Amino acid sequence: MSWFSTFRWSLALSVVIGLAGCKPRNAMVTPPPPTVSVAKPTQEPIVEYVEFSGNTRATDTVQLRSRVNGYLKEIHFEEGALVKKGELLFVIEPDQYEVELQSANAALQKAKASLSLAESELTRSKQLAKTNSVAQSELDVKVSQKDSAAADVSTAEANVRQAELNLSYTKIRAPLDGRIGRHLVDVGNLVQAEMTQLATIEAFAPIHVYFTISEADYLRFAELVRSKQLPDMEKQGFPIRVGLPNEEGFPHEGIVDYGDFGVDPETGTLLRRATFDNKDGALVPGLFVRIRAPIGVEKPEILVEERAIGSDQRGDFLLVVNDKNIVEYRPVKLGSIDKGRRVIKEGISLDDWVIVNGIQRARPGKTVNPQRPGDAAHISREFKHEQLTSQPNSPSNAKRKG
């Protein structure tokens, strides 16, 4: 290759390199601040509540057992049915006890006859004693015989009463209103007195709900009782509401009427019991329930949307946008929930703009683009200015275009 050809290729390569250097360079563009929705807290008169969990239990549970021996003759109920107090449930074969009653009645008649004879002889002896025809010792014997016969009558009457009771015990009736379970003994089987369980009846109208409270809650309640903000449960019950897992809110109202004295040292809790009339039968024994109880009297509280609250290793927090649109981390102390809003005891004021949407995009110390509510009474001056500058024909935009 000649020097001229080499020169030509070198010149062409220089031109290509020069043209490549004229292309615009890639530059990193800072992304715009993330957009979040903010709202100011509200303040309303609220009765604060605490919530627990508990279980329903029957107010009365009776295990039916026979008081006499015998073979089961009849069953007079359907398994799982509602029964009324006094309703016939089981019949033990009564033949044996009917015979015993007849025998006891016969013994009573005999004892009464002996008493009648003894009374007649005593009366006759007393008349003869007036004429000294009967010795005093013989009269004493007649008195003793009459008293013995009277005692025999009393014994016979007791035996009759016992035989009547035994006969009545062959018919087993419901001792209370409630729901009866399945029968545990079939017809024809031997029933042993006070040993064989026949069935179980549970009363659940009214029904009890048992739950536990922590030692801290107990101390808090005790202080409210001393300050007259809560009624003393020892003197009068206070209202409480429960709801089932598939129910909205807490539709069932009852009264706390019992509490164990002292704290369980193993769990650090105290047992409490509430009673509900349960007329509709919605609550049955053994259910898990949610419990809500009022604390104190109605007073103004600061509330925010429940969705605005975050939680990390440091505890509960809210993200607040300051006047420079910078996110601030605010640890808060939470109160009760009211219609999807949470009471905030400490950490924010009514003038703070709290992030309610876009919490995941916001970072403490970073700038955001806050979108405030459209209510003119709650729009800040900065947001008004932002709205004005966002118009296509605004002076600010015109200046940017120019």
C-alpha cells in the first residue's frame, strides 16, 4: 500500500471518530417526587373502647343421671331438641317400684291398725285406773305400747313416701330449659343409680361469655373506677358488646357481672364473665367471639384513617408531609378504632398533613408531591399555588415555555 492510500484511510478514520464524538451524551434525569394523598386528622367526641377475645359457655350444664336402678324403658325426646323444664325425657321400668309402693302402703295400714288398737287399750286402762282396777305399772305399759305403735305409723308413712319418690324417679324430667344432646343409653339397657349418664342439657338463653384481661388493663380500669369514669363492677355491671367472626361490628349487648379476685400468677391475667340474654339463640356454647368494652366517658379525640398507620420495629408510626413537602416520621400512640378510623393519643396535631395513600412510595426525609383534599377549607396556600401553576396558560407555565 502506498503512502497516499495510508493517508486516505487515516483521514477517513479521523472523520468517523470526529462524527461519533458529536453525538449528544446520555445524562441521568432525576425522577419526579412520588405523588401521595394527604389529609388532616379530624377531631370528634369519641368513647374509647378496648377489645378482647373470649368464648361462650352455657349458663347451666346438667348431666342427666337416674336416681334408681332399672332397665331403660322409654325415650321421649329428639336428640338436639330444645326442651322445657319439667318435660318428660326418660322412663325407667316402674313395675318394681310400684310393687314396693303397694307393700309400703300395706305396712302403713297395718301400723295404723296397731296404733288404733293400742289407743283403745290405753283408753280402757285409764278408765279402770280410776277405780283402782288396773295397777299403775300396767297403765304405763299401755302408754308405751301406744307410743310405739305411733312410731311404727310414722316409720310406715316414711317408707310410703320413699316408695313414692322411687317410683317418681323412674320418670326423668328436664331440670331446666335448654338444648339436650344425644341419648347415651339405648332402650333396654340397665341403668345404675347415680352412675349411668343418660344425656346432657345445656342452657344458653341467657348465655355467658368468658374472657381475660391483662394486669395493665386491670390497673387502668381500676383507676377509671376510682375517678368515677367507669362503674364499679362489684356494685353494678357495666355494658359490653360481642360479635362473631362472621358478623359486622358487635351486635350483641350484655353486662359484665363477675370477675375473679386476684391475678393469675402464671398468665398475668384476670378472668371476667359477661351475661347476654341471647333470646334469638345466635350464640351457642363454645364459640369464639370478639369483645368490645367502653372505657371512660365521651371526649374529643384526634382520628386518622386506619390505612395511614404503619408499623416497624420501633412501633406504630405515621408519615407526615411538612410545609416543604418533605416526609417526616412520627411515632404515635394508638387508641381505639371507630368506624375504620384510629384514635391517636400522641404524636400528631390537627395541623399535620398525614399521608393516607402512597405510604409505600414515601420515605422519611424525601420530597413528595402531596395531593390534598378538594375541600377549599382544607387546601393550603402551597396547594393553591400548585393548582394555579399547573394551568396551561398560567404565567408560570408561560415563563417555562419561553
